[in-house]
Amino acid sequence: MAEVLCQLGMKSSPSVRSLLTDALKADRANHSAWYNLGLCYMSEGGKSDVEAFECFQAADRLEESAPIEPFR
């Protein structure tokens, strides 16, 4: 859901950030949620650039160890 809202141009929307934060509470290893949260912070600029960088780092580390197919 958050990815769709980001694609619609709502990258810095508080509701998008809230959805991504909820997704990360449910699964801290969700590299896609970390990446999209980074995009949200990046679109805000300023001090949020540091948070964006940290989110992108987390996404990169997690993506390297993520399985190609999700576990079922």
C-alpha cells in the first residue's frame, strides 16, 4: 500500500510514513519498507537526509541477505 502511495507522488505524506513504520514494526527485515521509508525522508530534505541515508543502508544490508523467493 505504501509503495503505491509513493508511486502516486505521496512520498512525504505522513500516512505513507506511518504505513511503512507499521510494516517495519511487523517485519524489521523488510528491505522494501526500509527503502521506501528512505524515499519518504529524502523527499523531505534537510535533517531528514540523515534518516534517509540510514534507511537506505538498512535496505541495502537486508536486501543482500534476503531470499529470492519469500519463505512460505
